[in-house]
Amino acid sequence: MCHFAQMNKIRDEAVLKKFGQRVKQLRKEHGMSQDDLAAECDIEKTQIYRIEGGKINTTISTLKLLAEAFKMTIEELMKGI
């Protein structure tokens, strides 16, 4: 793997972890469990777990569902990411 590709991978992982931390913070601020958030978004709890852990690069559709669950815009959801 070239040096540039390695740098991008590290940077992408940092963004995914930061986004996951943001989702977890918002979930807790809203008094929701992972089960609650998954049910609100109609997605699997394991997906919430993987998002919060920075393990997956979520889709735009899921971003929209998460933002709606937190009663905010996608822009607000992504604040600081």
C-alpha cells in the first residue's frame, strides 16, 4: 500500500471514530439506549453498535434516519466531524 493510501485510511478511521463518538453522545443526551435508537431508526442494534464504534462508514440514508431520531438536521448531526 502506498504512503498516500495509508494516510487516507488512517484519516478515514479517525473520522469514523469521531462520528461514532458524536452519535453515542447524542444518544445518551436524548436518554436513549442503543436498542431505542435502533428501533427509532428501524435498523439493527448491531449497526448502531458498529457506527458508535467507528467500525462502518454509514450511508446517507442512515445519516438522515439518525438526524431525524435526534430531531436535528444532518448538518447539525455532523457538527464538529
